[in-house]
Amino acid sequence: MSQPEFNSLPIMLVDDESEALSLLKSFLCHEGFTNVITFDDSMQALENFRHEEVALVVSDLRMPKLHGRDLLEAFSELKPHVPVIVVTAESHIETAIDSMKTGAVDYLTKPISINRFIASVKRALELRRLNEDIMLLESGTDKDISTRAPHIPSIITRNKEMLTLLSYVEVVAKSRQPVLISGETGVGKELVARAVHTLSGLKGDFVSINIAGLDDQMFSDTLFGHRRGAFTGALNDRDGLIMKAANGSIFLDEIGDLNELSQIKLLRLLQENEYYQLGSDNPLRSNVRLIVATNNNLRQSMNDGKFRKDLYYRLCTHQVAIPPLRKRLDDIPLLLEHFIRVAAKAMDKGHLSYRQEMVDFLGTYSFPGNIRELQSIIYDFVSRTTGPKLSTSLLKKIIARDQEPATALMEHENDSVNLDFNGVTFPSFPTLKQAETVLIEKALEIAKNNQGTAARMLGITRQALNNRLRRGKDR
């Protein structure tokens, strides 16, 4: 049976206090939400929910008969497509996190801010609409996926998983909720972030920043800006990137490396759409769309206590996990052709041809650096090619060289030192921290303290290496 258009469905309010119900209903009616039903009995609310469709639910936690958490759990099991907002006098962060883990889309504490309440209701209705679009997307056939996927010139793919991902991106781009993009280094997280911005139709700019290694002051100054005299050297007012991205999107890469103080400020930005410039007591309003990315397991960081749980649940409303290149081998012919064509044009080498065996060979390589690595290899490959035909044997040599970065570095610098990789030993099986410390020290030693070179040897970005070195000093 098809579900009714949810815009015509009632909003359900549940609270054992009649005054609270009346107040919330008046807030909604003032904003034009006139179809509102109220329940001061949690058991009656559950019974109505079983048999009648509603647009969303706003429920108190502390109630007789059936506690709000049990009610929330029942709502989530019966109709997971119906968003639930929890409203309560309890301000403990653990309660908020537990509610969102159980299925709530938002958590509001009493006394309730009218603006915050209405904004939360509108966000919940928006999520309901998006969830229905996503369900339609998931019900499509393979043919539907290939025809529905939006055309994004910067993303070259024919892979089914990637096409499905792009269709999902097109749906969630219309939302103003955060988007969390995850994937290994080099898979194209910023390209997907730009696609979210483009498909959103927002008129403002797309602003990108890598926040790895930023302390709280640098983070706050970069995003929020400062007032003159806020700190030593602050000779003039400075607008932050939030203001630069007004009516647009801001992309925060390496979000998993954000320090705890900055996490709190980012959480406030998400909850209140407000921020403070350094040296100012006056809050500024924000209307930017937040897109974040990480190449780490953010949920694991949350479980390890390195990332705030309440911030994680705010950020993970829409999640995009980009597959590594080794899991989308059908894209290699397209990417190879594209990078060869672009590199040849840049180097004025005309048309370059290659044999199928080159594509077959690339399909056997794991590409730890993903698409970024493939692009780098092809540019180097084309630059070394003198004739109109590309040699598979030369490509194999380039990849073999890149697989042994330390040896290649020493040959390039005519260094007579021979590195014995087996010489890196441990008296017992090392922890990850121990192994990381030794490998970083060895890489820096080989690279003669050149951090850029050491980072390439370790297969990480220079910012990530700087961040690990800084954490090591703090320990």
C-alpha cells in the first residue's frame, strides 16, 4: 500500500505535561504547522502510532507508564522512516547520545528555544523527504542506476557502486544537513564534496580547508575570523572562511584530526548556526552547508574517545563512503584514457596509443594511493615517453620504482647508503603506536629530515605526518 504524502500528515506531540504540549503546539501553529495531534499518555501515543501515519514525532523522555526511551525504541522499530525529536529537561550529554543512537534525529533540552525547536522540526521533515527519495533510489534496477546518476564531468566512472553513490549524492545535496565523506587517501573525496555543492544549487562559494594539524586558535581564526586586538599580531579585523562561504558550502578535510576544543565549537555551529569570532562576544549567524571528510574510521575514533559522540551523530546524517580504486577496476580503462589524454595535451605530445595489455596490467596493481596515484603515475609515464606509442614495460618500471620509494630516493640522490628493511626490528610484537614511531623515525632518517619526502615514503600526506609528530611531542 502506498504511503500518503507526508506533508499532509500530522505532527505528533507526546508529553505527560499538558502545558508543555500546549506550548509546543502553539509554536508549530505560529509557523504554519496546523495539523498537530497531542498525547499526554505514552501508551495511547504508541497505539496511535501503530495504526496511523504521522509526519514526525516530538516526544518527552520522562513520562509515566512508558518511558520516552522505550517509546523511542518502539517508534524506531515500527516505522524507522518517521523521524523522532526528543525533548527533555535532562541536559546530560550521555542521555542525548543514547537518544540519537536509539534513533532520534535531534535532542532538545528544556527550556526550549523557539527558533531551535522550529529549525529542528524543519530539519526532521527535510530528512523524511530525503529518506523517501533514497528509498525510491534503492528500489531501482541496474539500468535505472546508470540512467539516473547525475553527469559530473570531474568524476569519471561507469562503476555500479560509484553510480549509485552519485545518485545518492544528488538526493542528499538538496538537504542543508552535513555530509560525511569517507574513503582512503586519493579516492577523490574533495571531488565528491564539490559535486555535493554543485548539485545543491547553492549560490555561494565552495571553500575547502585541510584541518589536520591545526590547533584550536588556528582553527577558530581560519574558520571564524578575529577582531582587531584578539591576540598578538591581530592588527586588523579578519573575516573567516565561514563568511567567505556564505550561502555556499565549506569543506573540512581530515575532520578526524580536529582537536577537542575545536570540536565543541563546530558542534555549536551545527546546533545553533552561530559562531564567535576571536575577540568578540557577539555571535554571528551562519548559513553555510558543512561537508566533512576523513580517511580514518570516525566511528572507531568516537569509540576510542578521540572524537565527541554528540558531534559524530550530528555529522553522520548523510554518509558517503567512496570505494577504493582496487574495488572499481572497471573504471581503470576510462581513467587511463582520460589521464593520458590530459597529460599528452599538457606536454604537447599529440595522440598516444597503447595496447590492451597495459589496462590488464593496471588491473593487477593494488593502487594504495588510489586515483591520485594513478594520475601521478600516468603523468610521469607520459613525460618519459618519446614516441607515439606507450610502452607497458616502461609503465611497469615506474610502478616498481614507486613501490620502493626509499631505494628510488637514494638512487636519485646518488646516496651510497644501503637501507636494510629487515634491520627495523622489535624485541617483541609491537603495538601500532610503537611501530608508527619507529617507522616515522626511520623515514625521517633516510629522508635526511625532509618531511615531504618522509611523508611520501610512509604513504601519507605531509599534514598527516606533521600531525603525528605533534601528537608524539604531546605524549
